[in-house]
Amino acid sequence: MRHHVGIVGYRGYSGAELVSLLGRHPHAEPVLMEHRTDAGGESGLHSKHRPRQIAATGDAVRGEKIEIVFLATPAEVSMDLAPVMLAAGARVVDLSGAFRLRTPENYARWYHEPHTQPELLAEAVYGLPEFCRERIPKARLVANPGCYPTAANLALRPLIEAGAIDRSAGIVCDAKSGVSGAGRKPSLKTSFSEVTENFSTYSILNHRHVPEVLMVSGLEERELSFTAQLLPLDRGILETIYFRAANGAAAEQILAIYEKRYAAEPFLRIYKPSHAPDLHAVRRTNFCDIGVTLDTATGRAVVVSAIDNLTKGAAGQAVQNMNLMLGLAETEGLL
């Protein structure tokens, strides 16, 4: 059985990644959904198997019997389209930040805009399967996590839950991303001449992904220093997380926490002590790779967490959520 699924925003990087993944999915029939009146009639995708293209309207959703709509759109567009898709009987996986935070006040603080759909914000289920799996299958609206918080929370939450981090010493998350994480819309900062042979920081102490890390990890804002940095690469995220281990823990003990927590998780790979992942290891995969290095004498610990920002950080995780919503094997189309 093939499920009809719609993709809005298929011209963007995350949307194009969705088209690629769903085109190979054995149980999905992707349909391109155009929400822009000035976009023209052609998708621009060069493939003899190019998906059908319809309008991003409620009538089209009903007519095509679309079961799930992916919104790979800016947050303000997602807020406009999500209620339309839901009213038409489809379920929604939103890849923007529109529905990730729990309150309109928190959204307004970090996104600097009012939230126009507070009822849906309250209903939305946060879609980090490794920690929210039980709520995703029945959800009407799933908020796909941000790329930086995915890598950070998969690295931090098991250690926070186990009490393995001395939270009084603070945690530093040094996060680096490829340029595709900024989206396809042209800007001076992400232009070739600005990015190539360069390395820069942005949104210091004020990045909009910080509240997602706090929400899922259980940390307080004062306990986390997060800095986003732009790599001269097209894709990938590598986060180097520094903290003090609690109670004289050894690297093997921290490793054991990860191995126990993620024993049944198909997309988590844990490295041996003092070995760290790199971006080549996760490129174009839905894996999150984690490595631990710890100096027992001082308690200084470093965890390195690596993902592909367009796969586990966006489209791959969205497909993972879709599989759960449709009752399919979670790894379908991803391994």
C-alpha cells in the first residue's frame, strides 16, 4: 500500500531532500504542492519519475486523498497552511519552527514575531522520536525538531537524566553547521564569496534553537551557553559539547549511559571512548553519531555529536515521524 503524502516547499533544501527520500520510499507516493502564486507551473525537478504537482489547497488535499502534508516552509507560511491542511483531513509534519515551542510567549521571545495559531501550538507534538515516540503515532500535527537541537538533545538528555553532568559548572555547546542550514533564500552572509575560506559565528547567546534544547534536555537557560557557527560546507552539523562530569565519572560510565539509553534506537551510533565522529560519517544519512572523551583527573568531558542537517536534522527525521504516524517500520525508506 502506498500512502499519498504532500510536500509544500519542495524547492527548498529540506523540501528537495524530502522529495528524494520519499521518491525511494516503498510505501509513499509523494505529491508536490505549490503554495506560491508566482511560482509558475513547473517544479524544476529533472526526473522521468517526477511527482505530480497540485495546489496547496484544502480542496486539492481532499481530491488527492493526501494523508500527510509536509510543510518545508518558513514559520509564518506554516502557521497559515497548517490549519488549512488539518481542516481538509490531512495530518501535518511541519519542518519550520512554527509549532516547536509550547507557548505563544516563548515563541514571541525567540522568533520576535507573534504566534498566529496558539491553539495548534498547544496541540502540536514535538517530533524527536527517540524521546517523544509514544505521542507521535496519534498526532495530527508534528513539529519536526530543529537541526541544532536534534544533535544537542540526543547528546545531552541521557546524561542529564542520569545525573552524569555537574550542572553547576555550566555546559558549552559549540555548534557548527553547513550553509544549507540557512535555507535557500539568497542572503549576503550565505553567498559564496562570504562563506568560502571563512568561518563565522552568528546569533550569539540568542539563537532561536536554544529554547528547544532547554525544553527537551531539562536544562535552565543559565546552565547552557550555545554558539552557532557557519562552516564553508554545504551540509552537516558537528557539535562539540563541553562540561564537567559529576561524581568522578569515567568515560566508560558515560558511554554505558548512552549504550543503555540508545540500545534499541536504529539511528544512534556510539563511538568508543576518545573516538569522535566527523561529518563524513553521517553525510546523507539519518544517523546521529556520538563520541565521548573524558579526563578523569579533572572531570573535564567533551561529547561530539554529528548529524546531517538535511537528513536527521530535517527531512530524514520528518520521514521517521511519518513512518510512526502511518504505523510503518520507523526505519522504512531511511536505511
